[in-house]
Amino acid sequence: MKKFLVVLVLSIFIISSFATVIDTIKKRGEIILGTEATYPPFEYVDEQTKRVVGFDIEIGQAIARKLGVKLVVKDIAFDGLIPALITGKIDFIAAAMTITEERQKMVSFSDPYFTAGQVIVVRKGSGFSPKSYQDLSGHKVGVQQGTTADIDVSKVKGVSIVRYTRFTDAFLDLALGRLDAVVLDFAPAQAYVKFNPKLEISSPVLSQENYGIAVRKQDKELLGVINEVLKELKTKTAYDYLIDKWF
């Protein structure tokens, strides 16, 4: 009898150990997306509905539909997204996150789904019109902590860097004259400048970066589903529709 119980317990343990994240997601009935919702048009809070919307969110919804579950969105500070993923608080990250070697040491990325680049935003009429990263030397520059803008600006000598959890705070300080410039990706920069007449983009696009969707390294099956969804979107008019809708 004891031997039977030991075998039964071991069998249950072995079976449970082979359960994948997709099994867990389907049993739960929902998949949890982690993002940082101050980055239009990729992810932001709609003022009317108070829900997180955007380009990345719609891709997340396509992934949820593929799995036959509900999409749940968690708004987390950008530099807290990868820790939240690794510790199992979320299932994947869709947050305009650039694929970098450093991040690939911690997580796995999907195939690239968007190509972006950094620009510099300044106050109109400030007399400061930087065209390159090097032009920022000797100035006070705002970046979002943990982003590629943070990494790139940190390489320039003589820059006084102010790091923010959310870009909205950086742009507020820029508009109030507490910063000389803010560096971020072109698409959200364009969105912010459109609605803030005090600000303008002063530089050309300074880099080329590929965005990817991040999962835990062990979640290879989920990564396969995500890549399948991205491929399906790009081979249909759906992807072009999303680009037209959000950009």
C-alpha cells in the first residue's frame, strides 16, 4: 500500500511538472499581459473608458483569442516588467520593448513586430535644438528608467540624466523648464508633441530598434503561439489595419 501511494504521488508530480504555461493559462481562463500604459500609441489609458488601449494591447487581444481565453492587462512601471514576468506575476510583456542582448539574457523575445527609433524632444523657443546624442552633452535630459533611451543617453559624457518611472512626468518637467530635453521613441514622441504645442521634436530618428514580445525562457510553447499570431497578422490585412488605426 505504501509503495502504491509513493508511486501515485510521484506520478502526479511528474505529470504536473510537464504542465506548460499554456495549460495553466487555459485552466485559468485568462492570459495576463504586462505593460506600462503611458506610451501612446502602443499602450495608454483611454480617458473615456479608463481602460488600457493601443497597438500592443490589440496584439495581446489577438494572442488571447488564439488561446481561447480572456486578456487581462496589468499596468506596471517599465523597469518592473521583466521582474514581474520572471516571478510569474504576468504571462508576457507587450510594452514597446526593444530586443537587446542584455534583456535576452533574462527573457525570450518573439520575432520583431515593429521597428522604431529614438528622437530628442525640446521646448519650442528654448534656443536648444539638438540633432544628435552628442549635442546633449552639458544639458539636463529626461529619460524613462530602463529604456533604450536611458542606455543610449548614458553613453554620452557630460549629460545630466534624470530618470523617470513614467514619460508623462518627464514631459511635464520639460514643459515647465526643469529639463532641457527628453529622449524617447519616435511614435510616442510624435503623439505627445501633437497634443502639447509647447514641445517639438528637434532631431532626426537616431537609432533603429526592433520591438519584441517577451516571455519567460522556459515558456517556449507560448512563444511559439505568439510568433504564430504575429505571422498571421502580418500575412493578413489585420496588421495594416492596426498600423493605420494607431499610427
